[in-house]
Amino acid sequence: MMMEEPTSGTEKATEMAVLEIEEGTIAEAGAGGLGNGVSRRKLESRRKLLAAARRLFVERGYHETRPQDISREAGVGHGTFYLHFEDKLACFLAFTDEAAVELEYFLARQLDGVASFEDAIREILRGIFEYSATHPGVLAAALTDASVLSKGGDIGKKMPTTRWADGWAVLIEKWKASGEASPEIDSRLAGHLIVGAIKQGGAYAARDHLDVDKVLDHMTKLFVRMLKNR
Amino acid sequence: MMMEEPTSGTEKATEMAVLEIEEGTIAEAGAGGLGNGVSRRKLESRRKLLAAARRLFVERGYHETRPQDISREAGVGHGTFYLHFEDKLACFLAFTDEAAVELEYFLARQLDGVASFEDAIREILRGIFEYSATHPGVLAAALTDASVLSKGGDIGKKMPTTRWADGWAVLIEKWKASGEASPEIDSRLAGHLIVGAIKQGGAYAARDHLDVDKVLDHMTKLFVRMLKNR
Amino acid sequence: MMMEEPTSGTEKATEMAVLEIEEGTIAEAGAGGLGNGVSRRKLESRRKLLAAARRLFVERGYHETRPQDISREAGVGHGTFYLHFEDKLACFLAFTDEAAVELEYFLARQLDGVASFEDAIREILRGIFEYSATHPGVLAAALTDASVLSKGGDIGKKMPTTRWADGWAVLIEKWKASGEASPEIDSRLAGHLIVGAIKQGGAYAARDHLDVDKVLDHMTKLFVRMLKNR
Amino acid sequence: MMMEEPTSGTEKATEMAVLEIEEGTIAEAGAGGLGNGVSRRKLESRRKLLAAARRLFVERGYHETRPQDISREAGVGHGTFYLHFEDKLACFLAFTDEAAVELEYFLARQLDGVASFEDAIREILRGIFEYSATHPGVLAAALTDASVLSKGGDIGKKMPTTRWADGWAVLIEKWKASGEASPEIDSRLAGHLIVGAIKQGGAYAARDHLDVDKVLDHMTKLFVRMLKNR
DNA sequence: CATGAATGAGACTTCATTCAT
DNA sequence: GATGAATGAAGTCTCATTCAT
């Protein structure tokens, strides 16, 4: 559910989300007539590269994907890759960011009009699982440990893991304020624990082909128990 | 224990365990002549290689550690590496197993005579944190995602992550039986969630230099809340 | 003295030399209306490119300077480079020619009204050293070995080295005719020796931060000794 | 005479000189039985690589010679190159050193029993020209400007140019002491001038196919005039 | 005429593994 | 059993040049 082969159905949603973002950018670029042609061409290349990168990073993982493969898959020259990304790592981080933005956008919808704390947790998890179902392997790939990416240690960029942990922390703070979550919880730590648990649990569920609904149910219950004010 | 898979009770505090075996060997050697000497030499090489591998895998990670480095660090010839390990991956898995065994042995002590469920969780976590303090980086390295290790996908071996998740599952089952943990918990899933949470939480705590005791306290509370029967 | 950072003082002289050529062109263009605008625009681009090329070839050397760098430094598009120069080598040779013309123009002034043979040598050297002081690195760059420039061997163009060696040969012939220089000297060979000596000596003086006046004095004496009729 | 096509006659002398040096090394290694086998194999590889490097650097120049070409020419694997040289530059410098040692050894013979200052100059030049005749292109290649070799500027190693300039400086000092050379000469500067002159003059003579004996004669005369005490 | 995105051959270097000694 | 020299496929990235806009 959270790993393995990329599907065809995937790309539609992906491209949609990406398009929306890019449309925004283009829209911002404004009414200019000339610049847009150039810009469009370059953006098109970048889009193709990023889509190819996503496919390959998901399918093969970071170390098994060569810039060359990405270029070929994207149907552009080898050099074009380096026109858009400083290096392989930058490309991976761009993929990772894209996935994060995409999931967050996805979740935002999921949470629309959700009232209770328990429902929110369930809907977020449901969103993640649905995203994982329609974008197989993307989350697993995007959550790749930063430590295996760079030679010199720190990357400097905020990886999705941290980003999402922070997101959870914000939510937990809100629930603490509303009295739904226990006031004694360290929300940042709890955020990290939850993200770690989701990552591991998702991988386990995918590997052993567990029933998604049951897992969702269970995880919801466990997280609620962990956080709920009593 | 001559080649291949590292052993069960063996690697106490690695070096200690090895010493014990060697003492055994030496004792045995008593009457023996040639064969034993050879065995000792081989074991000695393997021990040095494994110790070097651990140092380097911890310090630099899997991809940044080359068999040559391990051999040099161990003070043996490069070819010797392949007398003891089929390939680099096998060596890493041996390290990983060693660390798992070591931690389990460490935890076994920690749990001696612990009665209540809450105390058990606290003591296990305390054990993990203490082990991490005395063996910095080892757990993080040993928990390296299987997906970044091999080219062809599956490894076939049970990685520490799974192993420890199973361990937690067994404990949870026990606690369910004694009525301390909620009967409705899926212990295997919960085991994975906990391992993921510990991994992520530990990395977060280490990265941000959090106070270990506070983290320990918090994590204990959260896990207890998650599991406890009410 | 003969190397290092390009200065502002440089550009004035450069532009002057180039301007003279351009003025000719513009004058020729005469009454034309449209053509002139285009021509001016094109010349402007070429001038900017050449100035940028000089800065970069001096600062980084031939192999470390890419056409792209030159274009960016010149503030024109990358493609524009190839509108003005057949390839990178042609651009370098243009730079080299420009420097040669410039130095010759510079020296012509220096030699105005110099009578004796010894004074002439001293004034030429002084001119070279002054030029080097106000155009740091330009001569060193312009004297780059032809052999490191092209893949296929010969370049076909006369490089400054040869050009200047020929210049010295002409002078020496003159001095031979006037009885000041020894008649038995092979002036072409001597010209090359002198140019080689100046190049090497200048590099040495620059590298070791020698006192310019002393070096000038010494070199003058040595060359005079070498050539003088006795 | 000092450039262009490498010949067959070349290699014999080269290898001889190299062998002598290496025999010395091996001899030093002493009577050891075991180590020698290994050492011999490695030295053999290095010798083949260095011979290949010399051939290619001479024939094509530094920038047109790839490590890969050197390995193939030497009949060893690509990786072997990096077993012996840290990088391409290190290999070039090794070649350069070898040539310097070789020429110095060559010249030492030439100078045996030469008494007068004029004879010494003539014999040194004759030695250089003879070396150039039997090792075509080697000196021109070895005298490659340090500035075109490395990206970051300084190399740190003393190039043959400097080395030989220093050699001349020592000789000139000696001649000054014996009263043969003018006492007012700055020997270090003069050394550089002479090396530059020889380099340039040699290149000119080679390019224009001048008669070696005439050039030798002329250069001797000019240098003697330059240095002689009167 | 001007632009700058695109190109792809090819540069240098690394490293897991083998094999002669 | 031990050694370490040797291997060569593969990796990442550059850059002189072209060409669609």
C-alpha cells in the first residue's frame, strides 16, 4: 500500500496537483507575452524531469536511480538534468518537496469540516492511506532517511519527516488548547513519534498486504488513546 | 560459529563474548595441534573485521563504507574480507545481527525482576537509551532501511526492525493476557508502531540534543497510554 | 607585476584601441540609416564579449574559461557568443591579437625619440613592465602556449610570441645595420630567445614579487651584453 | 628538434634511464624474498603506466590525454591508474620529474671533465639538444606551463622550469666565483632568462626545422656574451 | 540579430570484487 | 588462509556548441 511499483493511475493525480501549482506560478508571471514562451519550455522540461524522477525514485530508490536514467525517462538530454537541478540530491529533494506539498494539499481537503479530534486523526490517516494507495511507494520514497542521501552528513533542508512531525505538533497543540488532548504531552516529541509510527506501520502493512481499513482503524485507536485527555 | 550468520547468545558486549569463545577455543586447543590454530587465526580475522565494520558503518553509514576501508581498519588484507563475508551486504547484516543480539542481551538484564507493565516499558526504553548512550550511533545504523541496502529489492533476512517489532508483539500479548494491556490491540501492528516511534523519536532527540530523562519519561507515558487497559 | 587581478585602468586603453578600429568602421558606414543601427548594436556586443573574454582569460586561463562565462560576464545571451566568434579558440585569438596590438601601440609611444640601442632596449622593457603593471596578467595570458589551445595541433595563426620575436628581429637588424649590435647575430633566433627570456623572467619576477626596477635594470644589462657590438 | 612526433629510438634510452633508477630502488629493497614479488609486480605496472603517460603526454599534450588512454596504452585496467597516481595531475608531475631526472643524468655525463665556462655552456646546450633529438617532444611537454595544469592555481611542486633555472643559477654563481662570469649578474634571474630562452628557442628551431648545430653555436655565443666577465 | 534551453559525448574518478602470488 | 594489486563497469557531472523561439 505504501511501496512498490508505480501505477498508471498515479500519474493523473500527480500531474494534476503539479499543474495547479505551476499554473499558479505561471499566473503570477503575469501578462508578459514573450517571456512566457521561454518559461513554458523550461518549465515543461522540469516537469518531465520531476515526473521521471518521481517514477524512478519510487521504483528503484535513491541509490539505484542515476541522473542519466531520469533524463532518459524524461526524454531529455543528460545535460538538461543539470540545467534544472544542481545535482542528484537536489533533484531528490525537489521530488520530496513535491510529494510533501501534494500530500498536504490532499490532506487539507480531507480535513475540511472535520470537527472532533478523533475524527481528525482518522481522516488524516485515511488521507495518508488513500494517498498511498493512489501514489504507491511515493511516501516511502519521500521518507528516505536523510542520512543515506549525502556524503558529508547534514543536508540543511527540512525533510518531509520533520515537516510532518511539526505539522502534527501544531495539531496536537490545538487539541491541547481545546481540551481534547492531554495537556501534559510534549507535542513536538509526540509528532515525531507519530510520524515514525506511521512510516513503520505503513511499511509493515504494505509488506504484509494487510487490510487497509483494519490498519486504519487500529492506528486511529492507538493514536487517540495515546493523545486523548481523560 | 565459523562463517556466515552471527550467533545467538554470543556477542554480549561483542568483544566480551568473542573473548569467551576464544577462551573456549584456547582451552579446547589444549591437546589439539594444527586445526585449532588455523581456526583461531580465522576467528581472529573475523572478529577484527566485524569490529572494524561496526565502527565504520556507525561512523559513515552503509554506502560510505567500502570493504577496503573495513579491511584496512581491521588491519587485514582486502581479500581477507571476502574469506569471511560473501559480500558487503552480508557483512552489514552480520553487524546488524550482532547489534540486535547485543541490545537484547542488554535489555534482558534491564528487565530482570521487573513486575508491572508500566515499569517494563520504562525499563526497556531506559535500556535502549542507555545502550544508545554507550554505543552511540549503533542503533541508528543497525536500523538502516533494508530498501537502501540491496539492488534487487528483498534481502530475505529479518532485519532488526522486524525482529524488535516481533519482540514487542510478544510482550504486548503477555500484557494482554495479564489484563494490563487492552485486549483489542493488534499486537504486531502495535509492535511496529512502537519501533517506528522509537527510531524516529530517538533520532529527533539525538539531533536536537534533548534531555534524555525527559524524553524517556514522555515516551514511557505515551506508550503506556497507548497500550493500557482501562 | 605581470599577473594577478585585472584592473580598471586596463579597460581605458583597451577600449581606445578597439575604438579606433570601430571608428573606422562607423565612418565607412557613412550615410546609411538602418544598417548603422544594426552594425552598432553588433559591434557593441562584440566589444562587450571581448572585454569579458579578456577579463576571464586573464583571471582564469584558457581552459578554465567557458564561452558561457564570457557571455554572462558580457551580459549577452550564450548564443550571441557564436555570432561573433566561430568558436572559443577564435575568441581567445581575438583577445590575444587585441593585447598584441595594444602593447605595440603602447610601446610605439615609449620608443618615440629614443636614440641609442641601449636606451631602446631599456625603454621597450620598461614599456612591457609598465604595460604589465597596468594590465596585470594580460601578457601572461596572451602568451599561452599554442600547443595547449587546440586539439589537432597547429592553429595556423601567428601568435604574439612569434609576432614579438619578429619585432625584435627587425630591431636587431636595424641595430646591426647601425653597428650597435654584433653583426654575427642571427636576429630571428635572438628575437625568440629574448621573448622567451622576457616571458620566463616576467613570470619569475611576478611570482617572487621582485622589485620591478631592479629586474628591469638587470634584464636590460643582460640583453645589451648579449647583443652589443664590441 | 624539441617538439613533435615521438620516435621509436626514443623509448630505448628512456627505458634504460628509468631502469637504472628503478634498479637502484629495487636494489635498495634488498635481499627480501617475499616482498619483492609483490613489489616487482606493482613497480612493473607503474613503469608501464609512466612509459605510456610519457608517450601520450608528449604526443598529445596534457589536456588531450585522458587517464583512460594512458591505462589502455599501458595495457592495464582503468582503475590501476589510480592505484599508482592520485590523479591525472600527479601522473603528469611524475612524468615531468622523470624527464627532469633523466635530462640531469644525461647532462652530468656531458659535463664530465669540461673545464672552461664557455665549453660548459656549449656542452650543456649540446646535451639538451641531443636529449631532445633522442627524446623528441619530451622537454617541450615537461616544460608545460604549470598554470594550465590545475584549476585552483598553485600546484605546490617545483616544476622543471624552476628546477633548471635554479641549476643554472648555481652554475653561474660558480662561474662568478671563478671570475669567468660577470660579478654583477643576478644569477637567479639570469637562470630564468636562460631557461625561457632555451625553451622558446628550442620550440622555434623545431618548428622551423633549423640546423641544430648552427642553433647550438649561436645560442652558446649569445649566452656566453651575456654572462662573460670582461 | 539575439536568446538561452537543450544537447550528449566524454571527462575524471570510485569501488565491489577477483585472482595470482 | 592471507594478501593486495588489478579490474572495468558504472557513477556523477561538465561544457563547447546548436537551434527553436
